[in-house]
Amino acid sequence: MNATGFGKYAGALVALAICSACGGAPAVAPPNPMLVTAAHPNLSALTHYPAIVPDRYAKSKTLEYVGDVYGTSIFDYPKSDQQIGTIDNVGGQECTNVLYGYGKKIFWIVAGAIQITEYQVPKKLIKTLSDSVGNPTGCAMDAGGDLAVGILTNGDIVIFKNASGSGTVMTTPLAREYSDGYDNKGNLFADGFNNSRFELIELPKGSSKFQAIATSNTVEFPGSVQWDGKYLTVMDQELGEIYQYTLSGTKATLKGTVSLSGAGDCAQTWIATGDVFCADAGTDATEVFKYPAGGSPIAVLTGNLDLPLGVVAAEK
């Protein structure tokens, strides 16, 4: 990890410590802010916000969820760019049951020291899973309903068959895992750091061993890994760019770069239908960009956001 990235990582840890000491004890464990953000948070600016307008998500079919260090904010873009609801005390990286686009009826939030929670849209708690390792970062679901959860501190990935049970812990080549995602063939990819360098890895479908994938370009700081319908994508948090790859064996060849102009630090991105959402830990907002065009934001989602760390989209 370069010096800049390490400093940003340390800042997120301090932000978590401040957050967990604020106010009364939360209903659940305070969210782990991925510990992966490339942001330089302004810690003096972290404040509690007053209550927002009453929930109105019952009238919305498609919703976006943005997790931060205090909870998860709910939006109904493109109907509006204002927050319409809240899930208190549970926030962090998120995933749902589609590879891209809007999830079908459910979504997951990774929060706390061991907590992975499933919700029914708009925000009904379904169940909570616990991993036996601790410090989960992000999650991903394949087409068959298996849930993969990355572990920051040692690079492991825990796979929950049918998104249930205690999970199977799998060792990877990574020293720190930051994000993971499945492609359309059921292969699982993850990124992170190994020996202070970026690394992309793959668990081929049906295999029991991860392998390193060499990228044809340099990625400065690992970010979201997601299939976009054509390419495997990796977000570079440091440069604000999404890299589109084709895969051949253990090589990933860069085919396109989507630049997100004006983003501060996309701690997590979610590619929806024609759009990509950026949970921006650098601006305390969530920008919406056209995808794959990129460029400047077409909308900015604002509300009760303190160090946004995760984002996903789902529908009823």
C-alpha cells in the first residue's frame, strides 16, 4: 500500500472510533467502515444530523441504499435526489441478488465486527449471518444464491451456501481483501493488497483454490469488483476510474476506462441500469453517473450521510 493509501486507511479507523463513541449505544454493533476507503475524511466535520422527512418509500418501486458509519440512507432516484428513509445503526458495504442493475426484493448490508444482514425491500429485517473470522468488508451474490463475504484483516473470503449457515472460510493470496464480485459464469473475483501491492484474484467456478489475475494496467487503490453485463470491472478508488476487463486464463486485459469526474472517493460503486452510483466518502454524498459514459455526475443524492461507504440498488 502506498503512503497516501495507508494514511487514508488510518483515517477511516479513527472515524469509526469517533462514531462508535457518539451518543447512546447503538441497537447493533457499529458498522465497520470497510476499512478500505481511500478517503481523507475531515474528522472535525463528522456530526450527527437531525431527523429527516418521514419515510415515503412505500410509493417507490426502485430504491437505492447508501451505508455510512451511522446507518443506511434510502433514496428513490430518479424520482428525487433527496433521502426518503433510514435503516438505523446498520451501514457499510452492500450487495444484492443480481450481478448488476436492481436487485430483486432483497439486499445485504455488511456491518459491525461479524455481522452480515439481509433485508427485504424496502427495509424489513430477514436474517443476520455471522462469520467466524471477523472484520468483513464487502459481499457479493452469484446467480445461484451463494453469498461471498470478504475479510479485510487476512484476505480470507467466507462463502455462505444459499446465503445461510456458518459459511466456509477460504484462504486467498491476499493479505487484505477489499471487494468481491461474481461474473456471469459463476467465477468469483476479489481485490485487495498483497505485499503492499494491488492484486486481483479469481476463484473459478467449481474450483477450491484462488488464483492471481494479472491486469494489463496499474490499479492504485482497490475498489468495487462487479460484472457490468459485458466486462469484469474494478474501481480504482485513488483515481476515480472504473476499469473494464476481458479475461483470458490468468490475464485481465483492459478494454475501457470509465472516468467519474468530480468524485471525491468512491468507497463503493454499484452499476445499475445505465447508471453507476458512487458512495462518496470524500464528499459525504452519493453521485450518480451515466454508465458506461462516465464524465460528470448527472445527479447528487444528499441527506443524512456521514462518510458513505457502501451503495446498492434494489426493487420490490
